[in-house]
Amino acid sequence: MKIKELLSVLEEMAPLAYAEDFDNVGLLVGDANAEATGILVCHDALESVIDEAIAKKCNLVVCFHPIIFSGLKKITGKNYVERSVLKAIKNDIAIYSVHTALDNHKNGVNKIFSDALGLINTKILVPKQNFIQKLVTYTIPENVEELRNALFEAGAGKIGNYEDCSFNSKGIGTYMGNEDSNPEIGQRFEFVENEEIKIEVTFEKHLQSKILKALFKNHVYEEVAYEIYDLQNVHQNIGLGMIGELEKPMSETEFLNFVKDKMQCGGIRHSALLGKSIQKVAVLGGSGSFAISNAKQAGADVFLTSDLKYHNFYEAENQLILADIGHFESERFTKNYIVDFLKKKIPNFAVNFSEENTNPVKYL
């Protein structure tokens, strides 16, 4: 099996189109055409992890955080990033990062976080915007079912928990072909007035080329009339963070101790306690200060995230508790999810769980 075959499985788990624009995801180091010997899944692809991959005969390291985030002008081994990349290159080891592609997935980082706390009735906290497009096209009634099904098969027509969604309306189409035309209905230079069906479907914008390929392949007309629009709708199943509910309310102190135990935190920094019970919980793995307002608007009793600065805690404004549980801790179970996913998809291939603890933060 080549590495590129494994990459398609990873993209199924965390489509790269879901990643944030600032991020650096996908294959960062290595040759996709090389034969794969094994996968090592880790949180951070540090030099010690590359050593582990060598020892375990794995030539593909799948990491959560990208070891290369900003551009490298030199690779001389002068810092931890360059040393890791240099060792990977010398030993023909590929490095692949999922990061915000998995952050934004409905079953990704924040669902894992929510499940660890036993949250129910979960939904995306910060839905992804400017990610949905609409296709409008027109065809004859005899072609509607075939064309519509092809568009569905290509990924169109998915809205929330529903598939095969479309809107169809009848109308009259007109055209007249020139000397180079080969009309499906009518003759050249003949004005044709024909019953047509207007089909409207939405799709995730990264699927546009696949949708258009299906459109052109399955449409009966020589010239296909179509329109594509960018929609301002948010995508309810893609986005950062998650909000849900505890099955039973807890006191603030009880809840924070519960989180400390479940997420194995060295400590929790939090804003002032409000003397209220905790039921509605917002979470965002990794750095989440940007979503404080979203947690407030969603009516959360507490917002669990990491990397909060001194002044961020003021933003609680006695409306909720802000709790910084640690960056690594908030993403702690992500690599477990990746390993489980890969083992189910490629059960006869060597998928290894990295034993290296790459958390750089220590507690006294």
C-alpha cells in the first residue's frame, strides 16, 4: 500500500477543505508515492516521535498539530522544528497533520471533548461560514431523475441530518441553435420552446468540481445552462467548538473537579464562581478565547478551552465561568480517536499509538 492510499483515508476522517485558512494541514514532509510500512499517530511530531517511528518501522507519522506551521527558509537543525523535519527526511518518514481539519469536523476534536465529559444534545458552537454553494440547472423532465441522482451521488443535497435535498419547479425553456449546434430537441435555426424542470441543490464548496463533472456527464443537453451561488448560510455540521448539556446539573466546584479528573488536568485556571449550578457546557479544544462571545450567546454556564490570557477572564462578566484546562489536556483524546478510526478503515495495516507525551507544559 502506498502512502497516498492512506492519505485518502485520512481525508475521509478529516477533509482538508474543512481546515482554517491560516492552518497548514495535509502531507507536510515525504513522498506520497512511497510504499507505506506503518503509521504512528501522535499529538506533536517532535524529534523523539520520529525516533519512535524509526524504532517501530513506521514511515508515516500522523500528527494532530502541524510541525511546520509557518514557512521554513532553512533546515539546519537549529531548533526543534528543523531537527524533527531533518530527521524525518533523512529516514524517509512522511509527516501528515490533521489539525483544524479535524477541529471543524462534527465528530472531531470537540465531539471527542464533549463525549469525554458525557455531554448530550451537542451542536457546533461556531458554525463555519461561507462554505455552502448552490447549483441551479435546467433539464427536460425525462432527464431529471438521472441528473438529480448523479448530483446527490457527487455530494450535493445534504442539509443537516437530511440527504438528497433539492427543490424542483416546472417552467418553459427556449433556445435556438446556430450552424454549429447539435440540439437534443429541435433543429438548427429552429426556435424551440420546451417544458423544463429547474433543479436547485446546495453543496459544500470544495465539492464544486465534482458536482460540475456529474452535471456535465449526466445532462442531456449539448450546452448545459447552470448557475452557482455563494450562500451566506452557516454550516451547522462543520465548525469550531461544541455546546451541550450534562445529564444532571452539578455545582461549580463539583463540575470543575469532574473536568480535572476526566481530562487529567494538572490544574484549571478559571474566572470567578457565580454560585450557580452547571448544566449547559461549551467546549473548544485548543486556543479558544475568540469564541467567548459565542459561548455567552449560546447561554453556556461554563466555557472550557485553553490559552486564555489575563484579560480574557474579565470577559466572563459574571455571565458564565471561563475555564482554561490546558491546551494539550483539551485535545488529550484526539490521537485515540485517530487510531481507532484508522484501525477500523484499514484493519490489516500497522497503526501504532505513540507512547511519547509531547505536552510541553509541566505542573508543580
